[in-house]
Amino acid sequence: MKNQETIFIGAHEGGIQVFKGAGNLVGFANTPKMLAYILDTHKIFDSVMFTSSMDFADEEGFDHHDGAKNLWDAAVELRV
């Protein structure tokens, strides 16, 4: 079995940051299309860990606390 790094997803400045392992930023997106592209490009298909910033997205530049989750959900829908 291959040891894979944990994928972390966090809200940041009105978008979503994607990390492969702690501190290894591999992408930033503020649109569902761009986020889906990052996930596809980095072959992120399995489980991810959401940082607490996803629960408090209004403190990270989103209009509502659910803003980052809504962006994530829209990106996932594009991939289905």
C-alpha cells in the first residue's frame, strides 16, 4: 500500500487552499471550475481533511460562514 499524504482543505481570502501534507500548498481557487481543475490535476479523489477555516469562512473573506463549503460542494458537483 502506498503511503499518501493527507489532503487539507482550508478557506482563505475568499477562496479555498488545497494542501498535500501540512504546509505544502498545491493550489488556490475562488471558483468551482478552478477548484475542480486543481483536484483533478493533483488526483485528489479520496477523503480530505477540512480545516476549521471552512466552518468560519466569513472570517476568511466569504459573505457567509457556509461560503467555502458551498464553493467546495459546487466543485465536487462539476466532477460527478
